[in-house]
Amino acid sequence: MAGPFAGLTVIEFGQFVVVPFCSQLLADAGARVIKVEPLRGDSYRAGPGQLAPGFTRQFLIKNRGKESISIELGHPDSGAVIDELIKFADIVLVNLSPSAVKHRGLDYKRVASINPRLIYGAVTAFGQVGPEAPLPGMDVVVQARSGLMNSLAAENHGVPHHSEVQVADYSAAMLLFGGISAALYAREKSGTGQSVEVSLLGGALTVQNNSLSHVLGADEWREEFVRETLPAMRRVGATRAEVELERLSHQADPPNHTAHYRAFATKDGYLAVGAGSPNTRARLARIVGMDEKLVLTQPAEFGAKVTIELLERTNEEWTEVLREADIPVAPVRHVEEMLFDDHAIAEGLIAEYDHPVIGKFRGIGIPIRMSKTPLGGSPPAPSFAAHTASVLSELGYTENQIHALAESGAVLVGSNAEPPATIEEQK
């Protein structure tokens, strides 16, 4: 059965994470995705972790279900080709820098003048307005700028640590997927397209929603903390732990990481307990032998009691006890374990793919289930420029015209395209 977006065509002018992952989700939902790569290839085709020429792990996991064409956007002969692609498309996704978008004629005003029904998705680091809108940015930069890096609390020898968990990138990609879906629904009623804009900053702030509230009548401390206390502590080299201790001394409401909603050490590992409701807190109190009436009035004592009791048994023993009491619980896993996790595989969240160049590999599956128009079945990530000739032919270009474009350096065509250079070779 066809996916919900079957019959739609997406043109991707994307790189790195946000637009490529969003368009991969659209491909999983049945859309045809044509990925426009520069003549040197997508940035993720080169670099460490080469599995075969032009294929890295990072490219494989963000470009499933696409066709690859190669166009030099700055070439004088490529403008007409790009305009034909825009006419052909239902959706255009762009995450080039704001200056590059304008310079290449891929801004919404111009694109909409060519195809008024087009849904246009744009991603920037910091948004479209405001003093920092023109600035470039990457996940690591935006995690730092947004407070997310501090919220995640990972450190390496006292220095904030950025991991492979690209939270700003992937949250922005999913916001874009939702925005594109909403715009398509609106087009069904109005007949016209529109622009959908998201930013890495917006994604990073959205996932911190639990922490982003300021009640004017109750949180007067915060402005003094931000403008005076925090800068003063930074000047004297205060650690993150010292800053957080100072902040918590003012905050009226404790954060979610409390006596009953966090990870605990056990006899043989670590266990996350999610006793988030009054009923589950009461059941947890009874299990550890504390009067449930004291849970809210003596949270420190409750936390200490849970901490001591959980050290007495193993992860497996406590998991059985807490699940029997209907308290959410799970052992703290390593991400590597998920690739072999029976439940994740059964749910289709981890899937195995057969790629014609690199063979079998496992990766993220389909995270959305739909009963009548299911997602999935996308072919593996494409070889570089494998579809340039076929797509141009579909747009009406003759074989001679395609050859002339290739000769001029405006495009690369399949068999004439060398695998993208490694980072060292590009230098």
C-alpha cells in the first residue's frame, strides 16, 4: 500500500542533517525525493568511516529512498535546470546558508513566483529575523548558544561535551517534517503553497520546554541571576555543578530529576525509575518501606531511602519488582545495545537494509506507524549522480542537451561522475 505522500515530488537542496533527514522521512512516507548534490558530492559522502567510495555511515543513514543528481548551483548554465526542477516539484527543501540561498536564487519569494503551489521548507541556524539571523551555525554551536549543552550536563574533564546525539539537528528536522505535513494539508484546502521555516535554535529550545518558563509574579530571582550572579560566577571560574547549586537555591519548583524520577545505582548497574504520578510515587514509597504521606514533605529523605534500597538488589531483580507494581522502569543501556535489542527490532525501530554497494547494515527504522498508509519500503541511499541523466530527460532535456550541460561543468552524469573525493583529497 502506498504511503501518505505517494505522488509528491521533493527537491532537496540539503546537506548535513536537518533537510536530508526530513526528506528521508518524506521518502519513507512515499514521496519521490530528488537530492541535488554539488559536483564534489554531498559533504557526508566524504570523510571518516568510508565503507565504499562515496558512502559513509553518515550518508547512508540520512539519504535512504532518494535519487541523486549533481548540479553546480553557481554555474551560469545551471539556473534554467534549477528552475525546471522547481516547476516540477511539490516540495523544495533548502538548508544552505542564508546568503547562499539568496545568491543561488533559492529564496522563497523567487521560488514561489515560479511555482505558486510549492511548499518551501527552509532551515537556518538562528532563524530568519533578529540580529543573529544571518550567522552560520552547526549543531554544536546551537547547543551551546541555546543552553542545551548545559542542560544535557555532559562534561569531559570539566569542559562541556558535545556527543553524536545531534539534538538540535534532529529536533529541527522533525519540526520541519511536521510543518511540511501541515502545509500540504493547508494546500489541499487553499490550492496554494507556502513557506515553512524552522531553525536549529528553535529545535534546541523546543526540547528544553520543561525548563523554559518564567512567571513574572513568582520568578523575580531569575533576572538578577542571569544578569549579575551568573556572569560573576563565570568570571571566577565556577563549575557547572556550582552554578546549578546556586540556581536551585532560588528556583521555586524543583526540576524533574528528583527523588522518584531519575537514575539510581543498583547492585550491578544503573536503573531509571519514572515514578512521575502521585500513585506511582506512593507505590514506590511502599516498596522501599517509607510512609507514602512523607514523600512530598520529606523529598530528601525519600530520595535517600530509594538510593539505599536500590543498592541492595540487581537491575534484573528491581526491574521485576517495579514492573510488577506498574512503575515505569528500565536499566540504563548503551546505544550500541539497541542495534541488537529484540524489542526495538520487533517494533521496526531498528531495521536491516541491503545496500547494493556496501551490503547489509542495520540502522534506524520507521518511527511512525500508520494503519492505512504505512511508511517504509524506501530503497537504499543512492550512488553519486546516478539519476542526473534520467531526471533531466524527464524534465524535457534531450541527450545532446544533457551532454552539453555535462561538458560545460554545469552537471555531472552518472557514469561520468567519479566517486566524491575524501576530505584529504578535497584539501
